[in-house]
Amino acid sequence: MRPGAAPIRAAIIDLDGTMLDTVPDFELALNAMRAEFHLAPIGQELIKPMVGKGSEKLIRDVLALDYDAARIEAVHDEAMAHYQRHYLAINGERSVLFDGVLEGLAALKAMGLRLACVTNKPIAFTTPLLAQKGLAPFFELVYGGDSLPRKKPDPMPLLQVCRDFDLPPAQVVAIGDSSNDAEAARAAHCFVLTVPYGYNHGRPVQDIDSDGIVNSLLDAAELVRAHNSTQH
């Protein structure tokens, strides 16, 4: 990644759009929430750019398709409660692993890297989803969007992982699909790799300031292996 840099000892990996395609789950839960307000269903093409900034922003953006600011404020808490109830009921039902995720996680672990999952998804959704998809055993640490006072793109969750692992940020790589992941990593002074198949709020992945675009988590593992093999 950068010649002369220290070897990578840990990876912080995003969930939605990086390990799992969860937009089909969002579609189910959000449309169930919208039905509570007698609003028409919306499709994945509208939902996909809204994903990744946390549930509160997601609900506001979805309501903004039909309501003005005053109406959004009036119904936000009720809408959030409906959404959370529906999402917990269908969590993981339609989400699928992206190619290379399990192989990539296994390769990173085999190199001795410590792994953390940091996502803006609420922890109540994250923990059962990781378990259901067979991802939980790979991670020593999991932080959701509501686990700490601030979420990505704030560096707080990444810096917390560095403290938990007792590693300097320069020995940690963040892997994600969006500008949120990259901005958090840059602010924390971690390396950052980006996958091209995720959401990134509807913007091209090439616009993200990262240390490289990798086609899969397995490719990310190979890049880390190559980087570490040149360090002494």
C-alpha cells in the first residue's frame, strides 16, 4: 500500500455493501414501515443510495419522498419504531454474501490479523445478522452505529478498535464500500481499501480517497499479504 509503512496487524470491515448485500432486506422493512402510513412501496434503486449513514438518516430520507420537514419531525419516532420492528422480523431473510467474503475473512485470519466489524447499522440488527450468515466467528469486536456516541464518517469507532486491539492506526486497514468508511479511516490515520460493488450513497467508488480498490475481500487479503511481505 505504501512503501516503508508498518505491517498490517488488524482489519476493520464494514457490513452493508461490503460483506452483505442487504438492500433486499431494507426494501422489505422500509416498505412495511411505509405501509403503516399508507404510503406506496419504493424500489431498491431508490433505497440503495440512502443506505450507509445510519437508521435515523435512512428513515428521514425515506419519509422525505412524501413528507415535508414538519411532517417528518412529527412522525419520525413512530416511523423508526415501525421500521425497527419490521427489520428485526425479516433481518437477513433476503440479504446475501458478496463473492469472496468468507474466503477473504479466512485468509485475513490465517495471516494472523485481528478482525473487527464496524458498521453504522444498529447493533441489535448487526449481531444476529453476523451470526445468521456465518460471519460472527471471524470477529473479535463488533461495533454498530449506536454502540458509541459517534458513527462513521467520524473516526471514533475506528480509533476505539485501535485502542481495543492496542495497535497504532498505521497498522490497521479499514475495508468498506463508501466515502463514510474512507473518511473515518483517513481521520483515524488507518489504511483504507474500497470494494467497487457496494452502495457509496449512489456515487462512483472511484471518487473515494482510498489506498486502493479491491474486487473482493479475498483480493484485499492478497494485497495485505503482499504489503506485509515487503515489511521488516
